[in-house]
Amino acid sequence: MIGIIMFFVALAMLMLGFPVAFTFGGIALIFGVFAEGFDMFAFMPFRIQSYMENTTMMAVPLFVFMGIVLQKTQLAEQLLEAMGKLFGRVRGGLAISTILVGALLAASTGVVGASVVAMGLISLPVMLKYKYNKSLACGTICASGTLGQIIPPSIILIILGDVLGIPVGDLFHSAMLPGLVLIGCYIVYILILTFLKPDMAPAMAEDDGETRAQQIISALKAIIPPLALVLVVLGSIFTGVATPTESSALGGMGAIVLALLYRQFTWKMLYDSSLETVKVTAMVFAILMGATAFSMAFSYTGGDQIVEEVLLNLPGEKWGFIILAMVSIMILGFFIDFVEIAFIIVPILAPVAEALGINMLWFAILIAMNLQTSFLTPPFGFSLFYLKGVAPSSIRTMDIYRGVIPFILIQVLVLASIMIFPEWYGIA
């Protein structure tokens, strides 16, 4: 039972706010030495070396760099301004614009924090100015900012591909339709809500200084450059021209070209983007090292065998396991980050899924969609903190919490549809 005790001690430490990487590494060291002695960690350097030489994981810093560079080009500002004019005449038009811009930012940057902060600074004041309901405005921004979790190129999809041994290109391809369905459901929800309650999201007054044709042209000018970059990056993967790692390098170079195009390129911007990329990458790989030590200690103490035996004997077999796995990941998402779940929980679940004959690609998409909710679920959803940090003082924490609940329910419904009807998404 040492492994099980170790697992719950780690969860308790994380909930108390201890640094993730050091929590995993420290607990692994204490319990591992107690159970097996220092010899348990003799192969740890070789495991670290194998991760450092993993070409799939090389895509992580390159896609992060691409996202940070694009975030510094004022891409969000231009997109939101153009989309706001285009859809502003429709009730809920600003909210729809925020969803669409969030989707494009997700596909071009994939950095959830940057997307939420950018739209919180730009879109939220405009929505409040036009008398939008506070909860609807906050929920829309948080939900649209997290689309980078499921829409490729997504960091979590790269991590899941490595953990589950699935080609990242296949994951990117399979995640496209669920991501588009989720976007569509968000927009439908806003349209229905504003039809039933028009006062929640009034239409903007028409701008007499600009014709409809001019609005469309300005929107296309804002959309085409980042969309072209997304199509080049994802298209090179889907057509087999480039691997995800190669396309991530292409994306990084393309982001610099866009920075030049938007006249935002400076050597300081390049230095700052590189520095932020190193910080994010170091965080991810530090957690990976701690998680590797933790999984070694967990396996040596027999924890994985106990978990596997319990999960294989659940009532309902395959479906019992899937439901328990999804519920567990969703509950853990209330308290810990998606990176910890991907590195600690998923490796425990993966052998059981394979033993039950579950399609691992389908299983990975379910996990990715589920992990997206971890950014929205109170009390520790990161998107909620990001938005609260940049929101005006008139926005209370409860406004944000109330706003995200409908979007969480939509995510759960889409997740359930992927579980029950995988053939609709071409994953069966």
C-alpha cells in the first residue's frame, strides 16, 4: 500500500500549494528510499536522457515560442477589432467575435494564459461598455481562451502523444473536429441565450463611417495572415510533408515573419519571447523529471499493480473504466494542473486502457477534451485567475464563476458525445 499512500500524499501536497516538480521528486525520493533504497534511482539519469533526446517533445518549446511571438504582435487586438465590427450588429455579436478570435488564437498561439489575458484586456471593457451581462462576458472570455487545449497545435496533445505512444500528427488530425464542434456549440449557446434574453448582450450601434464591404475587407486583412500560418503548420503535418517537430520549427519562423509583417519585430521582442519560452519549457520539463521519479517509485512499490487490478475489475468493464477515468480526471482538474494530470494520472490509466482493448487515439481525445475543463472549473481553474488578474474592479470572482458554468456544461456534453458517438468524429 506504500504506492497508494504516496499518491495521496502527493495530491495533498499539491493542494496545499507546494511546487509541483519538487513535490513529485521529493515524495518519490522519500518513499522510494524507504521502500527499495537508493538503488531504485540508478537508472534515473538514463530516463532523463531519453526524454532530452525525444524529438516529439522538441515540438513543445518551438510551439510555445511561436505562440509567445504571435501574442506580442498585437494579433488579438487586430482580430477582435475587425471581428467586433463584423458581428457587432448581431445580439451577442461581441461574444461571438470573442469565441472566433479565441479559436484562431488557439490554433495560432496555443497559449491559454496569453489568450485569456489579451481578450480580458481588450474584449471585456468593450462588452461591459455595451451593457453585456458581466457573467456572460467573463464566461465567454475564459471559455474561448481555453480552446488552445483541444485545437491543434496544442501542447497537451503533444504531451499526450508522448505519454500514450500515439503519433502527434494523428492526434492533431483527430482533435480538429471535436474542437470545431465545441466552437459551434459555444456560438449556438450565445445565440439562443441572447434570443431569449436580449438584454444580456445588446447589439452594437452601426458605424456610419465604414461600409459593410470595408468591414469585411478589414476583417479579412486581420484574419488571413494568422490563418495562413495555421494552415501551413497543420497542413504540413496532415499531408505528411513535415513531422510535428519540423512543423513547429516552421511555425516559429512563420511567427517571426508575421511579427515583421505587423511591424512589431524588435530584437528586444525576440529576446523576451525566447526568455519566456525557456521559462515555460523549463517548467514543463521540470515537472516531467519529477513525474518520472514519481512513476518509478510508484511502480517499484507496487502501486501500479494495485490500481490496475482494481480498474480491470470494475463493473461494466470497458465503460466502467472509461466513466471512472473521465470523472476522476475532471475532479482532479478542480485542484491540479493539466500537466500534472498528463504526466502522473494518464500513465497509470494507459496500461489498463490497452488491456481492455480501448482505442488509444479515442482515449487520448477524451482526455484532452476533459483536461480543457481543468482551466475553467472553480476554485482553481487557471483561466479564472488569469481573467480576475486583468478584470476591472467591478468584476467580482462570483461573476466569473457563474459565467463559466454554462461553458463547462457544454464541454461535458461534447465530451459525452465523443464517448458515445466516436464515429461522428471519425475516431472509432
